[in-house]
Amino acid sequence: MGATIPTNYVADRVWTTQGWAGDVRMSIDDRGYLTSTASGEAERLGHWVLPGMPNLHSHAFQRAMAGLAERKGRSDDSFWTWRETMYAFAAAIGPDELKAIAAQLYVEMLKSGYTQVCEFHYLHHQPDGTPYAQPEAMSLALIEAAREAGITLTLLPVLYMSGGFDGRPLTPRQRRFGHDLPSYLRLLETLQKYENEKLRVGIALHSLRAVPEDAMRNVLASDAAKSCPIHIHIAEQLGEVQDCLATRGARPVEWLLDHADVDARWTLVHATHLSAGETSRLARSGAVAGLCPTTEANLGDGLFPLADYLDAHGTLGVGSDSHISVSPVEELRWLEYGQRLSSCHRNIAARRQGDSVGETLWPAALRGGALASGLPIGELRAGARADLLVLDDRAALLAARDEHAVIDSFLFAGNAPLVRDVMVGGEWVVRHFVHRDEERIAARYRSTMERLAQR
Ligand code: NGQ
Ligand code: ZN
């Protein structure tokens, strides 16, 4: 597939920044970008065509432990006890395992409507902390998995230097995450050489607790950081807010906004615990709030102040993070439902009378996700990448739905997959619900998991 791409398509309805447009013709060049429309024969795409959703936050290996941390432990379970389970699981993952898990995950992402993924990658070294013979081996496993699945990757190698705000050293299990500054910059430089149409490299600081202030300043001043996306985990847990207040005299988001030039190149992942002042400052900065509602619910993180943030015109996107769920519609649905449950009201993301929740959140997440990815995606217009979804117009759920109800139906009620076909960079990767290489990738995933289970 992919060698003979028909260049002209026509769709009954295409989602644009102005809403649904009718009878749209699209032409795609041989690099997989949309061009201004040419005349001539055109293949019919389907009835409802949407831009594919960017997934702005992923730790691919965690997909393989989904469902393995839902049993009560000895003490009060929390984010921190989950993290111990996750670290123990991570210790069994090397390059082959990572490739098998990530490829399976990326196939599932594509089938649910994600066409791009930002991989926040920190499993760099061997389990005992020794670098692999090829120091970028784990990164290459992710690059290869994305290529096999046909998803676009923004690879974010993570800088991780200390085990807490007090600068304590990494624990034995964290050692494989760690770099000193020169070796981190070398990794970035090496990975940037692999960049192509479907691979962008950016920077990730694991968190304020894992990156000391002077290291942060040096990375941000490096040549490698000149123009790429920058991601950071921030203010996910209350304990982290308290530690930051105690050691740095400010709340995490406040501190970051005071100490770095945070702008639209930045993605602040989670940003759950915000004061009113931080909410409006973050919105004004133009940075993306990287929300991961199903993981945040699963880990007991708390609720993002969505209404205030939207009223302040803040930018947001979604990620599947730990992959307890792999579905953009479920992320957006739970983003809204969390707000409804805590406020005892409805239609929170829709800020003006007549607005739809789905038609607010889906485009918001397209825009924020595209910014976070550092790629020309999230919109179907000339010059953008041809990354698109065709919904199943024969699905019972969509019967007699007019265009004002399609996205809300997809988002709130689309549990049986409504994504029928998926194109990434002009190539079909999913057709009629089937991914082009799903059987082989799933078979390898199963044997990998069986091997891991026997260890
Ligand atoms: C992570 N995940 O890096 O995988 C983190 C847990 C940490 C989430 N925060 C580890 N959801 O934050 O130290
Ligand atoms: Zn994360």
C-alpha cells in the first residue's frame, strides 16, 4: 500500500476550522501533504471526514501493564504506589519488548482516531542504568514501532536527573532514566539526524522534581532547543505542589512561568493543580495544557480547571499517557464528565449558548495537539499533512444525525468504533476497521507478553 496514491479525493462533509464544509475536494501530493485542489477524477472518501487527532502524551511501555495495578495493596494506594508497580514492570522492558508493545499500541491508536503521537520517552538505558552499546537503542525501538504502524511520531527524549525537588540522587530503579547534560544533548543531536516527514524530535524535561534549575536553563539555551517542541510534566499531584512550594517558594506552574520563556512551543502535561492566577497566566502564555483525563482519573490526580481555562482562551490537547484507555473520544468525554461530576452541571466545555461540547473540544484538541507535535497537522487545508479519519456512515448511531450532532454522537456515544478508515500522510493505514499490518504486530505482541509473563 502507499506506492500508488490517487491524488484527488472528494468527501461529502469535511471538518474545517469553520465547522463542516460540504462537497469538499482534496488533492494530496506525493509527500502526503494537501495541495490546492486539482481538477480531474476523484475518489470518494466517505461521508464524514475529520482531521486525525494528535496524541500529545504517551509512555508506550505502560500500555502493557494496563489493568495490572487495579488491586488494593497493603497501604493506601496512590499515584506513588502505582509508580512503584510501574517501575517494577518497566524493569523487564528492553528494546525488543518496547518495539513490540509500542507497535501494538500505535495500531490501536490509529484504529481509534489518533494519527500522531508524542512519545515522552525516558526508558533510555539498560535496567541497571548502563547505557546500551548504541545509546539510542530504546529510542530507535520507538521510531521503528511508529514506522511499522504508520503513525507519525514526535519523539521527546526525556531529561531526568534527580529523584526529587531536594536534588536527591536517582533510586536504583530510576537509574536507567538518567543523563548528565552532555550525554543528553548528544542523544538529542543523534536523534535529530533521524528526522523525516513522519518523525519530529523535541525536548522533554521529566518534571521540576527531576530536572534541577541550572540544568533546565542549560538545556533551554542549547542549540538543540532552538525551535523544537518542549514538554514537561507539571502539577499533577498535590504532593508535588507542596514540595515545590517548600523548596522553591512557588507553586510549580507559577515557578515555571517565572523562570522560563513559556510560549506556544511548550506543552505542560497535566497542569492539574492550578491557582486562579496560574490558570489565567498559563492561558495567556499560549502554551498547551496537555490533559490526559483517563490516566488522571485512574491515578487519582484531580481535576483541571477547564471552565476557567477556556474562558481565559487557554490552549489544550489530549494524551493517553499510561494508556489505560486508548481513545481520543474517551479522553474528551472524561474531560467533560469530570467537570460535570464535580460541578453538578452539564455542558461545561461549551461556554456560550448553542455551542456543542464535542464541537468545542474536538477542534480545541486538534489545535493544541498540533502545536504540541511541532508538525503541520490537525487541519485539512492546503499545506497541511493529509492525516484524516473517515467515520462509519453506516453505523446505527449516526442514522439520521444531521451535521450538528455528529461530533457529539461520536464523542459521547461512540463506544463501538466509529472510525472506519484512517489516512496518515496520504497513505491508508486503516481501511474498513482493519490496520494494514495488525495481525503480524498483534502476534508479536502476544508472544512478547507471554515471554514477559514467564520471567
Ligand atoms: C511517568 N506518569 O513518568 O510515567 C509518570 C509517573 C513520575 C504520570 N505522571 C512517574 N502519569 O511522575 O514520577
Ligand atoms: Zn506522563
